[in-house]
Amino acid sequence: MQFKNFKQEIILGFILLTVVLITIIYGGILDTKEISIRRWTWYNLLLILPVVPLLFLQQKASLPVVQTINEKKYGWLSTFGVGMIFGLLDVLVVKVMQHPQPYTEMPPFLQPFPYSPFLYSSGALEVELYYRMFPLTLFMLLNTWLLKGKFRNIFIIVLGIITSLIEPIQQFPDGAIWLIIYATASGVAMNLWQFKSYIQYGFAASLAVRFGHYLIWHVLLGIYVQLVELI
């Protein structure tokens, strides 16, 4: 069983790092054509690499391993689908309600297709590694090794609250009060759901929520703006 888990973790890590490499190389090719894109460089890869080994310490940290999500009938679909719902809500509020007029240029939160799926997949990985996997795995390992797992539930509650507040606080929006309330509440809610998914199914499930959100909010909305509004 441990070998099976280790094998699937290697596969997941290989796939994710491959996407990052494609993002860096493809972005470099596009940049030479003077297309306005948000570049990922080799520096971004160096930031990610030190955290990736934590993927292989999930079981030691008393967290679900990668293969756990495959044992749940609707594991992937439920996490990915919830992320898509959050993405659809963002499109409804920000695009449909706040900015119904066509964009005259690509807004900063969108990137041209087909580069966008690679960029935002890499971005999702970076966020989840540092905002979720790193603190959760580190503190759960310390609890397991030093405290013999006595305070696991307390650590989970505290880490769930803290990690769910980091991103909404860092991305605190400007604008109308209703928009600030929505953006903050939506951000906290999605991060809480990601944390719950992580504890229940493992890191891949938390990542799947963000993939679902980014698919709608960044990729599909970007395709619409690029191919419909800008043309």
C-alpha cells in the first residue's frame, strides 16, 4: 500500500512539474513574439521545488495520501465542481454585474489562450503549495513527532482558520462595500472548502478546487474576452 501511494505521489508530482516547465518554456517563446503575457521564469520553479518533497510526507503527517481521493466515489468531481461554482459566482458578480460592457483590452487577471491554462495551473500549484501544503504538513509533522499527535484536532482548526484568511487578506479588493464583502466572503469560503477537502481527501483535492475556480474565472472567461469582446 505504501509503495502504491508513493508511486501515485511521484506521478502527481511529475505531472505538476511538467506543467510548470511547459509554462516557463512556452511563455519564453511567446514573449519573443512581443505578446503581452505574464511570464513564469526559472525562478518560479526554484521557489516551488523545495516544497514539492512535502508531497511524500503526507502519511507521516497523518494527512490523506494522494490515492485516497480515488477511493471516494465523487472525490474529484465534488472538489473540482465546487471550485467551478465559485468561479461562476465570480464571473456573475465581477463581469456580468460590475463590468457588463465589453473590455477594450485584456484585463490584468486574464491572459491569452492557449497560454492561460498552463499559467494558471502553475499559479494554482504555487498557491496551494505555499498557502496550504507547507503550513499544514509542517505543523502536522511537528505535532506527530513532538507531541505524539495529541493536539491534532486543535492544530487542524487553527490552521484551517489561518490558511483560509491568508489569500483573502492579501487580495483585499478596492471598490464598493458590497464588492469587498462579496470578495472577502467568497475567498474565505472557498479556502475553507479547500482546507476541508485537503483534510478529507488530500492535497490533490484542495488543488482540484482551485483548478475548477481558475478554469472558469481565468481560462474560460479569458477565452470569451479574447475571442468575443476584443475581436
